[in-house]
Amino acid sequence: MPVITINEQTYDFEQGQTILQIALDHDLPIPHYCYHPELSIPANCRICLAEVWAPNPRNEGKLESMGKLLPTCQTQAQDGQVVFTESPKAIANQKAVMEYLLINHPVDCPVCDQAGECYLQDYAYQYGRGQSRFTEEKIKQPKKDLGPHVLLYADRCIMCTRCVRFTREVTGTGELIVQGRGGHEEIDVFPGVALDNELSANVIDICPVGALLDKDFLFQQRVWFLKRTASIDGITCSGDNISVEHNDGAVYRIKPRPNPFHKQWWITDEVRYGWKFVHSEDRLRVPAIRGQDAFDVTEASHAWETAYHEADTHMRASKSMLLLVSPMLSCEEAWLLASYVTSFDANVTFAIGPVPRDGEDKTFPSGYTAYAEKAPNARGVRRVLASFDNQTIEYDALLAHLASCPSIDLIFATGNYPSTWATEPLVQGIGQDRKVILLDTLESQLSRRADVLLPSATWVEKAGTFEDVHGRLRAFERAIEPIDYCKSESQIALDLLSHSGGQPLEYFNAANVREHMAEISGLEMFVSEVSLPVLDTSLDSDMQLIEL
């Protein structure tokens, strides 16, 4: 295997890799702005230049300098190369580039949303000069509204062109352009074309400075207060890796995580902004029993105990029941709920909740696909329910099944959709004579019809496993606590099992439930094939701490 030496340390590499790629693979700090692993390499920011020496076959293989600094992002590594990124020449270039970039920069870090995660800020400290020698008047650039999600603070732009290359190479929509020359060069939208494609907000993530900002997150929270939790797309079937960023029990933004399966860094705007229902005013917060006065929030514990007792009474009185499992639920929740219901009626009928679709799948030039299916776990729910020896019907056949089976006297239903899902035909199809136990997150016609209503938690408020469109089992972690007095469907199922069986209360643990699924139901894949989330939350700090 070829070997390269970078700053007196040797590393193996694969043919075709650039020097910068090798350095990044080994966590070597080489400053860079224009380079991004999923975009073309223009080598226009020039801060990654380094001294490169290579053996000359015409001179008995002796090491010879290339004669000038070379961009490590674009220079392919060769066997025997020796690279210096910390030599006097390389350091002088880094300081010069930073000085040029900051000539017209407004230096408004205290009011910039990017402060705390800004490469310009970091590199100015690590590689820049201690003071500016520029005393002339700075060139002022306008602030621009590029589209429904993105603002451009052109004063802060360093012309790395990542955003322009993204709209050309990833989405193929080409809304962004570079116009002007020299100090008046700037990013802009193509005349008459807004930045409004399905992946538009990804330009915010790839901007290394505070030039492209998220309208939704603008001035909402300082990034150093945010906590990051590894999660999975809970809006569509994509299985995209996301980070839920939150503070004090509130979600502030969702950002993509690198996806090891198809090596993509992107998420759709739908996934990025689709979490707002988590903090909706229409969230169901306290259990309710039909025909009884609403419980006061101060007696939530009593409300849950009373609701569990009422649900248990209805379950014991039922002669034939149907379990409606939403494709928005995790695999663990589907298994626990099915286990609970079958403990009363071994012949219970299973039904899959509605699987929403919007339009058609759309694949972009980069290979990324935005999916029309708007449910994260339809496949996982089907897989889990199939492990029980019960009849399972799709939602399209539910109304006909209810009409043909008047003996079904109880519906145990789950929702957890980001919008109203229970339609008037469903409520009419259930009728007034059947008992309804409902676990849901948002108010709907069915929640008002339910005999027992148990408020459940959204996917960012719990842990579990989804099966994505490619059949991969992906685990996710809980980001925030359930709001007010809600509980996850898993915890509700465990509480109901404890209440009905007189067993000690058990608290939900996703890993333990997956082990039970494998042991009891033969679902070994939930132990051997589940991909666990990995999120590096480590921070390198140069702050010296002393013990007081």
C-alpha cells in the first residue's frame, strides 16, 4: 500500500485520494473552506496550500520540492510524498489568506447566528494574524432573501462557492450563481428564480461561515446552548440520519448527519422543518375518558391511573377487537402493543394505519432521493405484526372489514401523525356502538370520539427503531422528554400490561425490548441487524481549567 508523510507522520492511503482527504481521514487539522466531500473541488479558497516534496524518478528517486505551494484538496497523493502544512511558507500563506478574507468582513460575530460553529471564526483564531492591517473603508454588500428558507448575508461571504456547486451538482436546479468580479463578486439567485427546491436549506449546513442563514432558526438560540441527539427521519420513509438540536426541552432545529449507507449528507426541507407539530398547541397532554369531566393537569397521575383502569375494563369486556397500528410508531411500540392486545384476545385482528403519500419519488442528479411515502416505519410495523399469528389488513381494507365484521366491539387505535389523520369516513365506519381506546398526539375527530384517550409522545420524545425504505433497521435516541404528561406508546403498553397483569411497573428500555422481541417472537434481526446511532459530541477546547 502506498505511503505518504504529512508533518513527519506516515500514513497509508488508497490510490486516487487527495492529500486533504488523507489528512481528514486521520484527523489532521488542515484548514479548508471550499472543499466538501460531496462536491467538486475548485481549489479556490487557497488556505489549504502546503509544501509538497516528492521522489523524482529522473533523479534517482530523490525528494524534490514541487517549487510552489500546492492545494492539498486537489493534489492527488503519491507514494513517497512528504507534505508540510506547518512550515514557514505554509503558515505564511494561511495567515495571508485569512487576512484577505477578513478585509471586507464586518466582524459581527456577537450578533451572527453562525458564531460558535463558524470556520471563519475558528480559522481566524488558529491561523490568522493578531490584528488587521487594513484601514481603508470596507466594501458593503446587501442582505438578500434567496427563498422561503434561506437568507444571504453577503458581507460575510468568502466566495467558497459551495452553495453554487450544490445547486448545480446535487439538486441540478442551478438557482445560485456568482456575479461580479474582484471585491464586488457576490452570490445571488439566477434572475427571477428563487432558491426553492426540495433540498434548498442544505446550503445553510454546507456554508462554512455566517453568510447563508436559516430564517426559521434566526436569532432563536445560541448554538453552544444546544444539545445534539442522534435520530432518524421521523417524517418520511427515507431513514436519513439527523441530529435533533434542542435545549430546555424544546427542539430548535434539525440538521443532517452523514449517512454511512448511501454516503449522503442531505435531508429534505420537509424533514428539516416537519418537526413543528412536536410543540403544537393542539398536542394532547392529559388522558381523557368519554363522558367524564376533563382531568386537571394538577392530577395527571390520577388521570393516568383512572384511564388505565377504564381501558382495562373495556378490554376485559370485549369479545372481539381490532388493533390499528400506525406506521409512525417504532418497531418496539408495535410489538409491545400487539403483545398487550393479544393477552386479552389471541385472535385479535391487526390493521396497519394509513400510509400517506404525496406525489412521486424524486431522485436528484447526485443520487439522493426524496420519497413520496410520508411514514417512517410502515415496513417495520408490518415485519413486527407478521411475527404474530394474526390476520393483518391494510388501511385501505379497514372500513370494509369493519362493515363486514359487526362482532368487533373494540378498536385499539394509534395515530402519532404530524397532522390530522383520522378522517370522517373512519369515524363513521367505527360507529357509535364500538368502544375506542386511542393513543395519539394531536386532537382530531377520533380523539373526540374515543372512549379512552391516552396522549402519546412524538418520535423526538422517545427511543426506538425504524425500518427505512431500503429495509434497514435504524435505531434512534430520545432527544427531549415528552411534553407535559404525555408518554411514549411503549411506556403506555408496559403500563397497561402491568396494570392488567398485576405485575411490577417496568420502565421502557429499547435495547431490552429488542432482546425480548428476538427471544419471544423470533425477530433475531432486532439484535443482530439494528444500526445504532453514532454522534460525536466531543469538543476540543483550548481553554485552560484550573481547580479553585
